[in-house]
Amino acid sequence: MLKYNFCRWFSSSLISKYNFTGSLNSHFKFHEYVVNDDESDMRLDRYLHLRTNLPTSTIQKKIRKNEVKLKPLAHENEELDSNEMRIKKTKTLSYKVRPGDVVLVRSTDLYKEAKLVRPTRLAIKSFSENEIESIRSMIVYKDDEIIVINKPQGLATQGGPKTLKHVDGLLHALQFDYPDPPRLVHRLDKNTTGALVLGRTRSAAGKLSHLFRESTIEKMYVAIVTKFLPRNLSHTKISIPIRYGGKPSFEKVTCILDKESSLMANCKTAITYYQVIAGTGNYSLLRLYPQTGRKHQLRSHCAYVLKAPILGDDKYRLDKIDKTSTRSETSFEPMYLHLNRLVIHNWRTKEGNLTKSIEITVPLPAYFKKKSEEFFGINAEADILIE
């Protein structure tokens, strides 16, 4: 006991004499964020996740450790603890930021901290002039609220464990003179090309996300499939539900063709309309109009229902989805699926007193046009848009 008390006295004396606590913490600083009108009513942890790129779990841990504070002038007293402006723990998760709130986050370097915790989701903060020019050359439409880019083949929309380059990490190059970078409102598969819509403000992103979620934005894809189908310009309907499964479950979906199957209970409704523009040999050129927005919907409907996998789509090759198939289709081609046209109906401008329709057509990749001319002898860029 005597030895224990001596150690406590000795350590406290050192701390008091040399101010160890202050010197240990002196390299920390508070990073300040001011909430703007666009960010109003966001949960605090979500707001800081978007501003710092730190995982929500890390942010919540910082709040518990009193490393997130609010300037008291921006808040009512009941939202604050008397202990140095700390938010009450019982209200932290439900607290929503308001315009004018000043949020302080304690860290040595948030950028490095985010990079260590989640390198694949860290937004790139600076670009060379050539990189900025290259990224901005993807833009096919831009106004005060919306940016649409022509996403190239092989570029993922968001990051993952093995995906370091993605659209989400390039958004700062599309910020221009806005206070924040644009926001993703929908996704395209890594090897799908075409129109990718971004909301330039939080309110615009919210409106666009709602429209995509409600399937009120018209989308027309173009695809080359590996089967001959006779020309048919009527809109033929596919209404076959999709089941998420496989190994691992997030990698692949299955179309359930048997309506009496016990698997129907776990299915999602999926509806696609299609037209056959041209067909020759073992290939056809299709227009695809998804009415629902299920993962891999077009790819699985083509493969399972039409028995016509999209050219270059190795995940849904016939020999992979049909055990009775003797057809081997290993392909080194890019995937020939392109979001060619978007129509946003009844878009309400930010002033709120005017609605308009926005139609955006995105050019086909060069390899897609070349293959269309080679297979079907048509100018795909012109003929695809003739209804």
C-alpha cells in the first residue's frame, strides 16, 4: 500500500510540475465546421461523416469521448451539457444540425485519420490541372443544381475493399465554386457506362434521390446481347422478380421464373421493357427501359429471361447461370451496357415556382459504336434514338 501511494504521489507531482497533460494534448486541435442552409436537419453523426470522411462509428466514439463540441451561441441550453459545451449523450444520436451551428472536432489531422481508418472512401482533396481537366471532360450536362457525367467503363461509382479509384473519390474536382462537392444520387455498375447524375446541393440531391427511388426518371439503356432476336420495336414487358442470393449474396442476383416456387417470398419485383433494334448472327442490339431499380436488373433479365447475356458480362454468362448449357462465352470484351438517355420530368427549380423537363443524351463509347457498325451495319449513335 505504501509503495502504491508513493507511486501515485510521484506521478501526480511530475504531472503538476511539468504539465504533462498539457504537453501530451498540445498537438491536438479542433477543426471547425459551420453548418450551411443545405445541410440543415441532418443528424450530427451523418453531417460529420460527410464533412470528415470518418466512419459514423468513429464519429460517435469521438462524441462519447468529448471530442466533438458545439459553440454555445448557436444552440439552446437544453441541447448542451454544462460540461464545456458537450452535447448530452442521450440526445447525441437524435440531434439534428441547424444553419449557423458551429461544430468542433478534436484531432491532430482529420485527413490522415480518415485515410488510416477508411482509405477507400477518402475523397481526394487536391488534383493536378490535367486531372481536373480529365475529370471535368466527363461532364455532359451542368446547371445550378445538377451535373451529369458520362461514366467510363471500369470506373466504380463508389469505393470498396479493393477499389481505390471511383467516382465518389473524384467529386471534389467537380465542386467548382460551390461550398461542397456534388453528391451521388444513384449508381451504375463498374463496367456499365453512361449517364451518372450528381446533385450539386443537398436539397437537389434529396429531390433527385426521391425521383430515382420512386422510378419517376425515365431511363433508356442500350445493350448488345449474345443471341439473335428478331427485330421488334414494340415495347415488350419483362416482369420477373429478382432474388438476392448466391455466394456471396451481394455479388449476384437470380431471376425466379417459377411463380409457384417457395423462393418467391424473398423476391423483389422487377419490371423491364425492351425493344430489339437489330439482330444478326449471334448478336442483337436492344433498348432497355427499367421501370424498377433493382441491382443487376437488366443484366439478369437479359441472361435469365431472354437467354441473351449482355456481351462482356462474364458474371451472367449462360454457362454460369444454366448448368445444362454447353455454351462457353468467356469474353475479354468490355461490357456493352450503356445508360444512353435520361428524362427528368416535372423538375422543380430551386426557386420552387417553375417546373421543367430535363432530357439528357449521353454519347456511346467509341468501342460500342465500332461494334454496332461491325455487327449490324448501322450508325448506332443515330439509329438507337429513332423510336
